[in-house]
Amino acid sequence: MLLLLLAWGLTAAAQVGDLPRSTAAEQGVEPQAIVNFLDAIGSIDTELHHVMIARHGKVIAEMHAAPFAAADAQTLYSESKTFASMAVGIAIGENRLRLTDRMAAFFPEKLPATISPEMAQITVRDLLVMASGIKPDWDMRRMSSDWLTDWFAKPVTTAPGTKFQYDSMCTFLLSAIVQRVTGKTLLQYLDEKVFAPLHITQANWELSPDGICTGGWGLRLQAESQLKMGLLMLNRGNWNGRQLIPAEWIDEAVEPHINYEWYKPTDAPTNKNQGYGYQLWRCKWPGAFRADGAYGQFIVCVPDADLVVVINQVSEKCYDVLDCVWDKLMPGMHDAPLKADKKAQQLLELKCSIFSLKPQAVTQRSRTALPLSIMLEENKHGITGITVDNARHIIISYADAPQETFTYGNLSSGKNKAQAAQWPRTVLAGVPPYSIMPLQGVKGLEHDFEAAAMFGWNADGRPVIDIYYVNWITTTSFVINLDNHTITIKDNYNDVEPETVAFTVVK
């Protein structure tokens, strides 16, 4: 089978192909249901990177959209929080920590001269359920070099434990507590307790300026490693007979402990109103829960179906994609193996193997004389110049970062562009664009960032560039308007407006 051969053919060093593979029918799933699921996702405006589906502990489908590959790690947003929660549960199981422990007691050296009674009351549990009582400050991590000291200086505006206020700094505090009670960073602790037994050897976690794992974001893993964590949670912390996370912790963590303040019991079920556990979300499908990161990074666990689905994407419509699990995939679940459907299985494998992101370029037939070289006016991206030459190079110069030279891919070879597009990789000299850029830059993530680029002309005849940071999170696109000498730059963070900048052509 094409899909299985592709998966197993990748090197063990890439840490893919660890989990057993099977066909959908052998695990009681209609292959056509997975095809319908992928088709439904494809009809939604989303930048899809990876999808993996496991039933009864076996991978039955995986899709890595070109130019992304199975071996590419993704830097995670808030999906990281669930991993932090698991570390807290292990520490509690080892009697290093209690839910009722007061947070301030762990960091006496970081406290101001006096703290309010409300600050003194904040517990580990309050942090887990996002109810510290401190108003979230999403800019602090970009502006501060001492997150603990600055956090303790903030006022407590509501009684701890009473009001859900989603705040990644709560998870950072949990990371700091784990490090304080174990003497190891969150990543080191999980490496020992969870990742090593699961054979997850490629894991990084972003660090705060003073060397604490960020906790609420910044974990970097491959999709199959995410799937392993989903299977571990689905099996109540047990991995091949070894209890890695206390079962009682999993049971408690997935229960709804708090709701949004605007939640009403009479509301129709959605994926956002079923309650929040210990850094986990409940889903509208009965009993299902998920790890959830910004723009649609999901580990979805459905205990009743013995099913785990991993989705990595960037989209404003990420919850529409999540609904495809319930609307398209779940109807194809059965309690027993199904008769083999060779045609449907082949269609599924073909669809997974040719799935590709769609570049802006519709042609690479020259409509503008190359080389094309432009100098940009001041812009928030810090780009000073862009050159596209006849040797298939895109050269981007920055004011305060290393120059990057990308080799762009071949769009137009073959009849099927999705199959035929070639995506050469470029190892970056610097760091990809990041929606969470701390004051002192990215720390803790290995510097092996790669990108795949494409250049051509869009339907309007304008030169366009797409750069996919394949083992990171982001994509940056450029549209060059030679009529009015402006370039529009867009990162794929959905809450960031495109930036249009004037340029001059270098003769």
C-alpha cells in the first residue's frame, strides 16, 4: 500500500513509523469516511500541515501536505499546555506537589515586599483551570526579561479559582513550579517520565529569559509524537503495561472543572462550551476531549471510539475543521473489522499522498524580466531588499537579521500540479517569523529551521512568493505590484493584517 510504504520507508532517525500501521477497514473504520473527512477539510479555508488518525492504537491514515513531511516537527502554541498538565500530574503522583499548594510559596525570592491576601491564596489548581484572578497580559512575555517577578507584581482582580480567564502565563507558572520541585525543566522531566518510554527523542521547548520552559506554548514535536501523547492519554496514562502518568490524574484532568463566564447550560453544544479541565478542553462529542492550540493544532481523543486524531493547521476556521471529525469521520466508525474495500482504500492512500498546499503562483512562465531586485521602505518585518534571479533563487535581506537565500520550487512540471510541484528545502540562517517573539528572542529551540519556497506569477500577472517554514509554524507570502511599486507581505497569523510597503526597483 502506497501510504504505508511511504510511512515505513522514512528513516528511524526521523522518528516516524514508530507506531503500528493498519488499514482503516481492519480497525473498523470505513475508508470512505476518512476520504470524506479529508475532502471536507479541503473545502475549508485552512492551511493544513498534518493529519494523523489512530484507531485501536494503530495508525490508519496520515496526511502530510506538501511541502510538509512526516519528519517535520511543528512548534506548538497552546497544545503545549496539555503536556505541562501531564507533568504536573506526574509530580503530584510522586508527592512532590499538591493541587492545594499555594503558588507564592514556591518563589519567595520573586515576591514583592508585600503581597495581597488574594495573591497568597492562588493555588496550583487555580493555575490549572485558568482562574488565577490576574487579568491576562499577553504582551508581558514580549516585554519582560523576568516573567516571575513581573507576574507577582500584578494585581489580583477577581477571587482566585472563581473566574475562567485564559492565560498562557498560568501555564508558565506551572512549568516554573515543576522545575522548582523536581530540579529539572519541564522538558527534562517529561523526557525522563514520558518521552523516553514513548520513544520521543526529538523534542524542544522554548525557554523564558531565565531558562524556564514557557509551558503554555513553544513545545516542538512531530505529528506522530503528538499522536503518541494522545494514545497515552486515551489509555489513562498507560503505555504497553507501564503506568507513565497516574490514571487518576488523566481521569480528573479531562473532567470539566470550569466554564467561560458567558456559558449557559441551555446553550447548544459547541466545542468551546463543554468546560475546561486541567489544561484540556472538552468537546461537543460526548466524552471526547482535546489538547488545543491557536489556529487549529489539535490532539483529539474519543474514548468511546478508541480514536485519536491529530490535526496541525493554521486557520481562522479551525473549529469548522474540528467539526469535520464529528460530522464526517465518526459516522464511519464500527465496533468490528470491516470487509476490505480495496478501491476506497486506494483512494484514501492516493489522497493522502498527493495532498498539497496551493501556492499563489499559477504559472512560472516569465512575465517579468529576471533578475527582479527591489529595495523596500521601512517595514515591521525588517526586510530591506528582495531579489529573484534566473538561478531559481529568492534572496531576502534584513536590517537586523541574516540574509536568507531560498531556492524556489518547480511549480509547472507534469499534468498534476499537486503531485508534480517540487519543493527544495533551505536551511535558514536566522529564525522564522513568530507571532510570539520574546524580548530576548527565541531560546531553547534547536536551530535547524527549514523553509520551502515558491515563486511565480498569479492570475493578475503579479510576481508572488510563498515561503513555508516547514518545521516551525508559519508561512509568509508576498505579492509584488510593479504598477504602483508596492509589495504586500502577509504572515499566516490570522489576526495580523497584511503589510503593504512601497519599494523601488534596483536597476
